Amino acid sequence: MTVKVKTTPFGKAIYPHLTKADYKFKSEGLYHVNLEVPEDQGKTEIDTINDTIKMIVVDQQKKNGKRDTEVKRAPLPYETKDGKTIFKFKMKASGVNSKTKQTFTQKPSLYDNKLNAFPSDKTIWGDSIIRVSYEPHGYYTEFAGAGCTLRLKSVQVKDLVEGSNGASGFSPVEGVC
């Protein structure tokens, strides 16, 4: 089965690590972003995720030889509340290919609003408006169950938000001092 790359609608980036890998919890590094979209605009992605999981469940039931057997479910890669859906996308920065045993490094392709390569001297911060190209990947493990992960492929930045490099984290304000 060939997995088709999908593209989300534009939404708000939450805790993006897109220009530099995050090494805090994974020594191989991880590029990731949570994307917040209005609930009604996330229905296509939710259907894709649920269909992917459904295929894994059917495959697992066939392997078990019982169609009516309940298959454990892994946590979903999205959460819906207060009229918004937040999707979780990720990509390993490096690792070892399980089939070829060769090491690899990778990073997502980043584009600006005109589809030019995103400038390497800029950083994508939270609240930037982006859309994500991803590959839904179904899996099954004894521990987690049947699930779907959203493999980050590329990002287009519509509205960039960048923070200041000031050590204090403050910005000037009006007042009497």
C-alpha cells in the first residue's frame, strides 16, 4: 500500500521545532510541531487518521484469526476541545534505517508564503501561521496497540512570528519610572 502525503489547512504553530531539532528528550533529535486548527477544518485529517487506524485494526484482527476481537488502541495524534483541534507532527532528525542498517539524517523542507526556501537565518516561533505536509503512518505494537503517527515532511509558513533574542524576555512598555 502506498501512503499518500497529505497537507493540512493553515493553522497556528504550537511549540515548533522546525528550523532546529529538539534534543531535550531524544538523543537522535526530533523535529516536531503541534498545529492548531478550527475543529471544522480538521475533519479531513481526523478522517485520514481514523481510516489509517481502522486498516491496522483489521490487519491485526486477521493476524489473530478473529474478526470480532477487540484490538487495543494507541493514543491519537490529535486532541479536540473548545472548538479547536491540535495535531501532533514529528520527524526523527537522525537514526538507523531498520531495513538497510544505514545511518541517516533528515529535516523537514521549509517554505515561505511564496514557496521559496525558508531563510536559514530565521526561526519559526509559536503562533506562526503554517500548514504541514505529512504522511499518516499506521502501526501496531503489543504495548501501545493500533495507532497512527503523523510523519512531518514539509512546512509552509504563511505568517512568521519570531521572538527577541534578549536575555531578559522583556520588551519596552509605557510607564513612569
